[in-house]
Amino acid sequence: MERVDAVVVGAGPNGLTAAAILAEAGVTVRVYEAAPVVGGGARTEPLTLPGFLHDPCSAVHPLGAGSPVFRALALERHGLEWIQPELALAHPLGDGSVATLARSPEQTAATLGAAGRAYLRIVAPFLDRWDTLAHDVLRPVTSWPEDPLLFAQFVARAGLPVKLLSALMPDERARAMFAGLAGHAIAVPTSPATGGVALLFALAAHAVGWPFPRGGSQSLSDALAAHVRTSGGEIITGHRVESLDELPRARAYLFDLSVEGLLGIAGDRLPGPYVTRLRRYRHGPGVFKIDYALSEPVPWTAEECRDAGTVHVGASEAEITAALRAVVHGRPPSTPFLITAQPSRFDPTRAPPGQHVFWVYAHVPFDWRGDLTGPVEQQIERFAPGFRDVVLARAAAGPPDIEARNPNNVGGDIALGRFGGVQALFRPVIARTPYATPNPSIYLCSSATPPGPGVHGMCGYHAARTVLRRVFGLGDESVAEVTGIRP
Ligand SMILES: Cc1cc2nc3c(=O)[nH]c(=O)nc-3n(C[C@H](O)[C@H](O)[C@H](O)COP(=O)(O)OP(=O)(O)OC[C@H]3O[C@@H](n4cnc5c(N)ncnc54)[C@H](O)[C@@H]3O)c2cc1C
């Protein structure tokens, strides 16, 4: 029977990163991907009209630009180019004011009114410390930090519910902005550690920006795939793996899959008690995604929104909280909180001259079957009157469509698991090395492992590191030599 050293199932950012690291270490690796193209949650497709290039999943990459492993892999050599919008984020409020997140902390603070000084106090210890912070935060909480003092300062703020962190900032603009930043975790603002999500995104804006890859997210995945291939790895697309028996014999199998995906393929090779623990893993809410082709830019009322790569749409902290509370409790939001991005404002390769792509999603309950297009567009119209008049075409996708596009996103859960309770820190189970299963040849490398969702490849990196140590006998120093990342 055919034999390779390692097999990776799934060519999302984490699977490709794991394969790149293994291949660089001289391990023969083969990747199997169900879709006809690589990328998973980092792809670009012509979803609407000819000439419009949409990102069906991720579009904006603060954690990608700030990822230690992407930096170590030097993806720029394989064509990745980051495009930085003038502003990372604009957040227009119902009263006409706007909070903005800029590269400069002072410029950001200046848009937060009376909360400006409090904002600067919150971010101050971490400014110019991104490399250390990313190294210590984008990994399992069980690892000993490189800079314990910095990490402790981060945890003191990050462990708080965003509601408490916001209470330190006496201005609605800052509170709404933080509620929106924490909204990426799809949890209620009173949940512990939602403050950490908001803080990490704010710090990323100051350290590395919130860029788009030129040409769309696919170019990031293509660069990762090129790295795998030039390091000697092989990638097979259009092959949905159903069983371990159809794979070549290998010393290690790494799954860039949801917990359900892992159980479906390899559940019978895992001990019963571990399977029972995996089955307790809980999903979070889903998303409703709309990709638009526009005849002209979004007609935002607020000037600042035109200069921002990402625009959060939620009139106040209370409105955002109500939307998140509804979805977490299984109800669709009547006034949804929207995360929107406008890549073609800064990258002309994405749409025909003068025309634009526009990327929007709202949170909805897990596996929700309704159509949120009306409420989403009503919400955009509040901040960009005349929006509907510039829509040429739209591609809407609710949870079932999102799952059909990528089986990892069960019930439309793009985070591969609920952010809350112990799952906010430990995933998929409480373990010192969460990538390893009790079967010494089976590993999980997807965003169902720490540090969780987002296009950063760090789950893949840590899983590959675990495999190099446990299966191929490389010591920490040798792994660090291969990866270029300090242990
Ligand atoms: C609508 C949406 C918006 C998002 N926005 C952002 C954003 O702006 N910024 C950001 O950083 N993150 C964003 N994310 C999250 C991000 O895309 C994911 O966290 C990330 O892609 C996870 O990477 P992964 O490698 O773990 O898994 P995935 O990207 O899900 O990749 C898994 C791969 O495995 C393949 N696969 C599944 N089952 C099988 C099988 N049986 N056999 C073979 N292959 C299989 C899938 O086809 C897929 O290619 C978004 C996600 C979605 C859906």
C-alpha cells in the first residue's frame, strides 16, 4: 500500500500551514481537500456578476497580518501582498457620530471623546509589544508565556466581559466600538473574556493594521499552497475524505476539520471516553452572509466610513448587545449588528472600474433557516441612504448554505464552536496538548483547537509542532529551527 509520512485532511489556512511546516521539516506530506480549490475559509469566488471577486468567508486579516507563523513562512515570496486601508475600522453611531480605529492609538482616541484617555490607558502596556503578545496569546492557555508580566497585564483586561471593560470608558462611541469588536466572538457582552477579543482586535489595528490580501483571501491560501508544494508537499483537491481507509498509510493524520468531521472519519479509531468528551463540544450561533456587486461605493453618510476597510454597523452598545443576546438565545435579531468590509475601495483588482464588491454578515441562531436580507439592508440604509439603489446583484447565504460551502461550518457556525464557558479557553476538550488525541497517529489542527477561529494558521502551526515532536522525534530546538519561531 502507498505510504507517506503525514496526511492532512482539509486545505483551510490551518491545514495548509500544518502541511507547510511538516514539509519544511522534511516530512513527506499529502493534503486532501474536498473543494475544487484550496483555502476553506480563505477563498475568493465570482459569486455574483463577471468581474466581481468576492470572499465568501474571511475578507479582513488582522490576525493573518499579525500571525507569527505566516510571517515565518514569508508568504510574500509566494505572491501575498497586504493592502492596508486608510482606517482599519469605522463605527458610525445612531446619533451621527463615528468611532474609528486607526493605526495610530492617538488618532483612535481622538474619535472617542471623553473616553479617549481611558482608551489610551487600556492599550498602553501593549503598544509596540505585538510580537511578544501574539506569541503568548495565539496558543493554548496551558503554555508558559514568554513575558509573564505582559501576559498577566493582558489577562487582567482580557479576562473581563467587554461590558466591564467598556464601563471604564465614559463615552458611547468607545462602548459601541468595543461591543462591536467583541461581537466577532458571537457571544453576549457579559461573557467572560469577550473583553480580550475586543482588546486583541484593537491592538492588532495599531500593530499590523486590518489589511486585505490583494486579489482577495484566495491569494493568501494560494501562497500557503505554493509554500507546501515548493517544500515538497502534495495537495489533492476535489477529494472529500469519508474514511481513514481511503487514505494512504501514514505515521500521522492531521484533521483540519470540525469535531463532527473528525468523528465522522476517525471516530472508530478513538477511545470511547474521548469520543464522549468530543460529543459534549458545543456550537455557537451561525451567520447570515451577503456578498454584493455594487454600481458605486456604499453611499455612507459619514465620511470616515468611506476610508475604512471594515465598517461595523450597530447604532449603540445597547443595540449591538440586543442583537447578540437574541441570537445566543435562539432568536433572529430584529435589528442585526453587521460586520461589513469594502475591499474594492482599496484594491481595484476586485471589481470592474468604478464598481465595487461589498461584504456583509450578521449573526443569526445556530442552523437558522430564514432570510435576513430585508433587515440587513434596512440596517445599511440607516447609515447609507440609497444603498439599495446601487446594488447590481447579491449572493445571500444563510447557515445551511454556509455549511454547504464548507462542511466545517456546521449550522453556519463560522467559529467552529461556541465562545463561552470553558470553551472560551479550552477546545475541543480540556487538555494540555489539545491537538493530540489519545490515538498517537490522529491529530486535530483546525480552529476547533487553540487559539480558535480566524485566518492566522496558528492552530495548524501548533498541531504540526506537536506532530514533529511526538511522531517524528524532533526536539523543541529543532522544531524552532524549522519553523523560525521561538518555542
Ligand atoms: C462568512 C465568514 C466570514 C469570516 N470572516 C473572517 C474574517 O474576516 N477574518 C478572519 O480572520 N476570519 C474570518 N472567518 C473565519 C475563518 O474563515 C476561519 O476561522 C478559518 O478559515 C478557519 O481555518 P481552518 O483551516 O481551521 O478551517 P477551514 O478554513 O474551514 O478549512 C477547512 C477545509 O477542510 C475542507 N474539508 C472539510 N471536510 C472535508 C473532508 N471530509 N475531506 C476533505 N476536506 C474537507 C473544507 O472544504 C475546507 O477547505 C470567517 C468565516 C466565515 C465563514
